Amino acid sequence: MQKIPDSTEDDINLAVEAAHTAFSKWSKTQRSVRANIMYRIADILESRLKEFAEAEVRDQGKTITFATNVDINRAIYNFRYFAGYILHIEEKASFLDGRAFNYVKRTPSGVAGLISPWNL
């Protein structure tokens, strides 16, 4: 049986502070550098697939086959996908009916706190 920490408000505040600190640096990091870091994470996950799958089994109670073939392989795929995606983000400008000009600029927006269900 695994133990789950009983986090306090101070724990949350420390996590938010750490996220703000990381965001400040990460958002200023060149896209190519961020992509290389994400590709490296995927490579590490892949090279230690069995170890990460076993950790997922302990954490989630899934079968080793499912953790290996779905969870960890999906994480590897996602890191590689978004590493490539970040290199191809384009800004966009368009005219609407000759009267309005729209410009889309994608920039990191900051720290967000959320609960994200992951039910595979």
C-alpha cells in the first residue's frame, strides 16, 4: 500500500512559488533548447522504460503490460510530439472583411493550478 502525503497550504504555496521561478526561466528559453530538453526526457523514459513502468504499477495498480505499452509509451510519444510542435508554432495575422486585423501571438501565459484526471 502506498502512502499519500497530506499536503498543507504551505506545501501548495511552496509549489506555486517554485512554479513561478521555473516559469520565469523556462518561458525565456529558446524553443530549440526547450525542444531538445523534451526530446532528452523522452529518450530517458525510453531507455528506462521498465523502471518507469514498474513505478507506474506501484503508483496506479495497473498491469505491467498496460503501464509499459500504454502509459509510459504514451508519455514518450507526447514528449516527442510537443518537442517537435514547439519548433513549428507560427504566429498568424489575418484581415476580416477588410475592416479588422487579427494577430495571434502565442506566448507562455504563466502558472496554472488544476486537477487533471488521467483515467486510462
